[in-house]
Amino acid sequence: MIIPRHSTKELILKHDAGVMEIRQEPFSKLRLMYFQNGSTSNENSVELRIILDEGADLNCFFGMLGGMASRLVVETRLEGIGSRVRQRTLYFGNGEQSFIMISNTVLSGRETSAEIESKGILAGSSQARFDGNIHIQQTAKQSKGRLDEHTLLLSPHAKMNAIPGLKIDTNDVKATHAASMTRVDDEQLFYAESRGIEEHEAVRLIAEGFLAGLYKDMPFMENMHQLIQEKIWQL
Amino acid sequence: MTATLNYIKDLNRETLDKANSTHYMKGARKGLSRELVEYISKEKNEPRWMLEHRLKSLEVFLKKPMPSFGPDLSGLDFDDIIYYAKPGEVTNAHSWDQVPEDIKRTFERLGIPEAERKYLAGAGAQYESKNVYHRLKEKWSKVNVIFEDMDTALQLYPELVQQYFMKCVTMHDHKFAALHGAVWSGGTFIYIPAGVNVNQPLQAYFRMNASSMGQFEHTLIIVEKGAQGNYIEGCSAAKYETPSIHAGLVEIFVKEDARFRYSSVENWSRNTYNLNTKRAIVEKNGVMEWIGGNMGSGCTMLYPCSVLRGEGSSADHLGIAFANTNQIQDTGAKVIHVAPNTTSKVVMKSLSKNGGKAVYRGLLNILKGAKGAKSQIKCDALILDDHSVSDTVPDMKIAENDVSIGHEASVGKISEEQLFYAMSRGLCEDEATALIVNGFIEPIVKAMPLEYAVEMNRLIELEMESAGAVG
Amino acid sequence: MFSIKNLKVSINEKPILQGLSLKIKPGEIHAIMGPNGSGKSTLANTIMGHPKYTISHGEILMDGENLVSLKADKRARAGVFLAFQYPKEIPGVTVLSFLQMAVAAVRKVRGEPQLNPIEFRKLLRSLLAEFSLDAKFMNRYINEGFSGGEKKKMEILQMALLEPKIAVLDETDSGLDVDALKIVAEGINRLASPKRGILLITHYQRILHYIKPHFVHVMIEGQIVKSGGPELAQQLEQEGYDWLRPLVTPL
């Protein structure tokens, strides 16, 4: 698929999107959403390969909520000068769900920037793996890369494997990554309880808040919000 | 100042490598075989169980594959290596006069103690070192502390050694552990009895041994309940004799309420593959500290590992890696949280320059049952020019939810604002850079034993100056 | 109505409160003063039920019911309120949704009718205005990025919303400039009523210029060493705490 130069497009992918290749021509803007909330007996796999030309701008959001075994592979290559990507992945696992998410972002053009964020909640016996890589090549001078992976673990049986990788081949760049895995913060819980909110409710509130910041400026926010609320109510 | 700068410029790794070939291994065999292993054991007059252990290790080594990750090890030709040489077969003891001037001056510049210089130059002045060693030995034996070279320890305390030898890192762990199990020779044995606090650092160069070539040294350290100790391994100057592969093993047993710190600065010369394995098992409320600097060798794979097996145990890993021209420093830390309420902290700083490649490879494994685990990992990389490279590959496997895990990393060049600020106060660019680099590594150098902290700083200065302009 | 009997509290096996007793009747305003490290915050947090404190002895009674075995949310619903010294941020959770939930919980317990979302918004908006907080605060994440003054105002606003029987104010005056202090103090005075007990915990005298306590207690090393009327506060302002140290019973 080609996103023509100077155009602005919105693309919503369904959970049977399969393998897709996209090329963003110079100065095109693409807003891409992939939403997966299928039945929990399904297996899903989506692979995206995206190339960005000069000045292209990609804002993509992946919501991984459903399915029994889900796989998401996103490869983004920022080849054109000044191209940018903001990628956000949200996952919420319960029961026996498993999510494998692989995100590879390669910056080869000058002055490119990549912001890769992932936030997830794992409850029940669910498991997730987020393999995030940012590779800044030697030609990508003055580029910036940021990789953030944060997981809230709600159950002692949940499992998380986070591998945030930075591969930096030149020095005139700024690259950071941060990852955290925690359970619900005791002090936050106490604060909510001190306002009469019962523990179970408080956990739901905090869990919802944990994810809220990630998608608050996305269109279809209400939809997402509702789906997440539904999953939270099942906790 | 200029005279110093000049000879530093002239000093390069080749000088060290050249000297290597002149006296190396006349008559000693190359290649690995069952006969060689039996020969080694017989030469050392080892108990039967050790011979069996060696042979079993050899079997495992031959079967195991090479590691599937990390730098390219295809240059390693196992048949082209001398695994063992009798004392005398290696003319370790050439005189101090024969050592090239620039080597001597490097040692001087680095402020290395006289006795150690000669050891490092292979001038075999065990004389001085032997005296120092004997004095300290008397002091320790009064409190039943054992600090002996490994071969001797096996002879004097066979049951004690057998209880622990290769139980922390076993021959099955990986190919180089198996190799080590087959051909190990020399090394350090330290035993600190319960409740004893050895507050003076035990240093490797105290127990020098002419027969050891240093490639397959085995260090076994046992710290009994409530005891404390501190060991400094390695040298901070380029070792004059350069074996091509270094597959040593360090095993440390930190028992309940005990505390141990292991400091090392590894600085082998260019064509060495530094494939050491270091691991500590920490019991209840025990504390293990790893402080390391990795400067030399062509290719290093070094990931000190702490296994937090006892409740409330903790580990601190602090390290610096410096990758210069044609060097790959593939280092990091492995921490495995097994028991509840364990804590770990990892701070790693790396510098890469002139095409060097610094890689941080870490593993954090929180096993099921390790409730209340807390871990903070920080790895920062400074890339000093546009053709050097840095990778950060942390792997976090979490199987418990009652945990608090944080990881942060940043990679980049020296901040322009910092540089500008320093220069606006009158420092030239080189000075400003050096200042900032020092600040970058300061938290780690601060934790090093004083003599080594000074040497570390100078070593970095040396590396920064070598091969031309800074940055 | 509210009484603490011989409370002994420790944290990580370290004893902090050494058998503290206190009675607060409806309509009374009590002030507790003491030097740093005297255990004032421990008292406040223990009354609210912070899990990290262990009660080894004693009772906390609210209308005859012993709260000691109850979790914080049950205590809140029983009418206990704590204005935190360092209110916690909860990212992603708006002031609106947080308070909506809190109010719903407390109204349910009291058998009061629930407010529909529009009514609640209206109520919240007017309260924000009362405390000189911008209406935008409704959609901000609770305590995230709030200044010290804004946090304290938000605490008292919550008190106004939840209408507790007993309100414990933990160093509500710390870190406030004069204007913020006035607003906060006015808020507290508005909430003082013959039905409500207020326990004001403070290190400095300042807030007592605006809020007149009926009783003043001095806490040193986990004990109340002296109780008196408002003039005790003035004496402390002039003489400090040292003259009371001899009254501390050693462990």
C-alpha cells in the first residue's frame, strides 16, 4: 500500500489483517490503528512493514485485548530525512491469554525520530513478551529514539518478558529506553481506600488509569475506553 | 606533558603483542586431547575425583555447541591453542632488563606498585611478592583464613575443595565452562570462616605462581556465615604475556549474613578472547558486590552473575566498559532472583571510541516465588565519535507480580551544553571532554579500591589519548 | 464518639506509639503538636489504617465500633477522613472519576440517594470554585503535577465532599503560602460543625491563628505528654518543646 505524497490518511486494520506492507511517500501523514479484541479462543497474527520517506509522519496505535494467542510484528524503517514515528502498543491479558509483540524500528535517515511506547496489564495466568528494538544507523545523524515499556502485573501467575533493545551506530543522536514491571502501588491503593473505595474497585481504578494516558488523544477513544473497562470489570 | 603524550601516542598494542611471540611456549603442545588432560592431572598430582571431573568436562566440551549469541568467535581455533605448559616450558622469567622501555614507562605512568610491574612484565620477580605474601599469610592463618593458590589448595584441603569445586558454575553450563573444567590450572582459593571480617583486600598478585599461564585460572571463594571479605583480581596494565583465549572461572559462595566484594579490571591485549565466567550464589541476607572495569582484549564476553538464592539476599553490579579500535566489549550483568525479598542493583557505564563497540547484555530473571523482589538497572553509554557503536540488550523475565522492577538506559554523545559550559570556564575541548568522561564513570570508579580507582582513571586517560585526538 | 485507647504502634518492629489515648467528642477541635519524629504522622496514618503500621495493642473506637481490624476503605465509610501530608498521585485517574467513586461509596453506606453524573459535576464545579481551583482540575489526573497548595486544597475539598464524622488533618499547613493557608483554613472552618470532630496535626503554630482548637495535646516520642487548652499552643510558640521532655516516660 502506498500513502501518496502530502496526503493525510487514516487506516484501521482488523484482526485478520495478516501481512501488510506500507510505504509512506514524502510528507505523507498516516494514522494507523490496529485493534484486536477477538474471541479468546482465537489465534491472531499481524505483520506490518512500513517504510517512511522524507518528512513522512506515522502515528500508530495497537490495541491487543483479545485472542488466545496473539502475535504482532511491526517493522518500521525511517529512511527519509526528518521522518517520524510515534508507535503505541497497549495490551491487556487475562485468563490464559498470551501476547507476543515484536517491534523493530530502524532509523537510517538524518534527523529522524522514533517514540515507541508500550503499556500493558497482565492478570490471571496471562503472559506477554515485548521485544522492542530501536536501531539507529550511522547515517541517521541527529536522530532521536525513545523506547518505553511498562507493565502492571495484577496476578502472581502472570509472566512478562521485556527486551527493550537499543542498537546505536553513531554518536550524534539521543536514545533512551525505560522499562518497568510492578504490581499496584501500595500507597496509591491506600489513598483510594482512604476515600472509601473498596480494594477491588481501587485496583480497577488504578489499572484503568495506568492505561488511560496511552490512548487519550486517539480517535475512537471512547470505543477503546469501553473495551478496556469491560476487561477491567472482569478482573 | 608533551613528552608523555608522545610516548603514549607511540605506544600501541602491537608492541605488547610482538613481545609475546619471542618466548612463548617452546616445546609445549597445542590442541586438546584426553592425553593432555590426564597429563595435566598427573603433573599436579591430583586426587582421583579431580581427574574424573576433568575427563567428564572434556566430554561435555566436545559435545556442546558454541554460544548462539554475542560477538563472532569464529576466529577461535581450538586446535591452535596451548592449554597447558609446565613451569619452565614457558620462559616466564626473563629479566626486567629485557622488558621494553615503553612498557616500563606505561607501568610507571599507571602508578603500578613495583612488585606488580615485574609480575606483569613476566619478569617473574616472585621474590618481592613472595615476601609480602608470606607476611600476610601469617596474619590470616591466625584467624583461619585460607588464601592460597588453587593448585596448592587442592593438595592441602581436598575435601573442602571437593565440596564446592564447580558446584556454582558446572561443566554443563556452557562450552567454555566445560573447557575450563578440563584444563583449568592455577587460580585463587579463598576461605573465610564464619564471623571473620577480612578488612584488608586480598589481592591476586599476592599469590603469583610461575607455572600458571593465567588462561584457565579457577578462583573459588567461600565466605561462611556472617563473614566479610574483599578480593581484587587482575591487573590494570596490559598483560605482557598474551594467551589467545582466557576462559577462567570465578565461583563465589556467599553464605547467610555474609558479605563479599569482587573487584577486577580486565585489560588483556588485542588478540585475546576474554570469555571468563563469574558467578556468585548468595544465601539468606547475604550481600554480593561486583565491581568491574573492562578495558582490553579484542573480544570480551563477560557477564558476572548473581544468584539470589537466600531470602533477603542482594547483589550490586557496577561496571565500566571501554571499547576502543577494533574492540568488542560485550559485557553486562545477570541477576537471578530466586527467593523472596531479594534486591539487585546494576549500574553499567560504557564508552566507545574509534570504531569500538560496547554492548550491554543483561539478564534479569525473577523466578516464581521471588515475591517482593526489587531491581533497578541503569546502563548508560557514551559514544565518543561518529563511527563507534553501542548496543543495549537487556532481557527481563518476570514471573511474579509482587515486584518492583525498573530499567533505564541512555545512549548518546557528550552533551553539547555540558561541553559548552566547561569550555566557557576556560577548559579546552580535550580537557572538557576528559572532565565530562570522568564524571560519567565516577559512580563506578568511586566504588573501586583506591589504587585501582587511580589506575582506572589513568587507563581511561590513556585510552582517550591513544590514536590521536579525542572525540 | 471517637476514642483511641492505649494505642501501641510499630513499624518494621520498631515501636513508635507508646500507649496513646485520646477522646474526641462531636463538635470538638483538637490539635496535636510535637517536634519532628514524635510520631504524629504515624498516629494519623494508623487511624486511617495504613498497612505498613502494626498495632500491637489498643483500640480505635468510632461510635463504639473498634476500627483496628478494618481496612482503610471500611474506615472511610464509617466516617473517618485523613487529609494526607503528601497526597499520592494516581496517573490516568481524573479527579472527577476518583471523587465520583468515593462519593458513591460513602452515600451508599449512609443510605443516601446517589447523585447522577450531571448533579455530581455541578457539585464538584462549585466546590472547586470555593477553593479557588480552576474548573479544569476536574479532568486533571489526581494530584499529578499539582503544586503543594493545590494538593492541600484538593484534600480539604475531598473532606467537604465526603462529610466525615472525624477528620484527621496531617500537617495540612506545611508548605503553604499565606493565601493558600487562608483558603484551606476557611475550608476547614466551614466544615467544623457540632456533629463533626476534627484532629489537627501540626508542627507549627501558624494554622492555629485561623482555626481555634478546643484542646491542644503535645506529643513527644510517641506519647501525649501534656494536654491543655488553646493557651498551651501559645506557650509552645514561646518556649518550644524542650520544657516538656522530662515528662516523657522511657520505654
